[in-house]
Amino acid sequence: MVGLTGGIGSGKSSVAEFFQKLGVKCVDADIVAREVVEPGEPALASVADYFGRSILNTDGSLDRAALRERIFMDPPAREWLEKCLHPVIRERMVSQLREAEGPYVLLVSPLLLETDQSKLCECIVVVDVPVDVQLKRTVDRDRNTPEQVERIIAAQMSRQERLARADEVIDNSRALAAVAEDVLALHHRLLSRFNVTQN
């Protein structure tokens, strides 16, 4: 099992796509986190009971922007949300990881190193970009204010600590073609590490 992580706006998903194009199965914690709070899921009912209906859209789906704003202004609420959702997310991820087949499986998670998810992995890959790149990409993508994004970055593990815990680093601040080449080279190293014969 290989863990792939990075701070918000680092481009974990785009790097994971390069691995998928090479035939590597990926389980993405962000996708699983969205699945467990879809309408009809028990976790969404718990979240709505705690925060109130104001964090739901008119169709009953989760208003992520409203929830994000609430939890970053209210640390105890964020702590409650993590205790509520993390076990559910972990259980579903582990189930998907067990079902995945291939020479190795990629677990893509922003909280890989902040949680015990890292214990599932034999190798940690960090997708790295400078903080100013994180800020710009996230503001452009999520239409949050720079102040909101700065709070999110501050709440995450520091860039230095992530890099210190990495077995491998992908610099995602460069052209996509260069990143794709790095992923291919890393893929071959991982195949060797897991004793998979390369064609």
C-alpha cells in the first residue's frame, strides 16, 4: 500500500490521475468523505442534527462551503465533526482498499499523516508545492477568500513536517509533463520495491 498526501491545493488529485493512467488502483479519501455524507447516509443525518439544517442545500445535500465556514470558526465543532466522520471514512476506505487489485494500491488522503491512515501504508508519497501556490490554487478552485484558505493551511500539518515524513516527494509546482515523468519514474521504483516484474 502506498499513501499519497499533500496540503490543500497541492494537486493530489492530478498526481493520482497520472498513477491511474498507469493502471494503479486509487482509493481517494476525499471521494469517500463525500460519499459518506450523501443524502440518505447516516453520517449526513448526524451532521445535520448537530449543525442544523442551515448546512444543507435545498435538495438535502451537504452545503460544503457553509460547513467549512462553520468548523473553521469553531474548533470544538471541527473536533466533533472529525470524531463523527473519520471512523466512518476509514472503515469505507479500508473496505475499498481490500477490494482493490494490482501490484500496489494508492491511498490518496489529505489527512494521511495526521491520522492513523499512515499505518496502512508501506511508503509515503508527498505532493509538494510552495504555500503561495497552495493559496492561489485553492482560492481559484474553491472561490474561498485568501483568509479562509490561510486558516485551512494553518490548521493542516506544516509543509516542513510533511516533507520530513515523506519517503518520496513529487514537486507539483512544475509543468504537467515534468510531473508525469516523475510519476512514471516513481511508479517503476515502487514496482521494484514491491517485487513486481516490469515489462
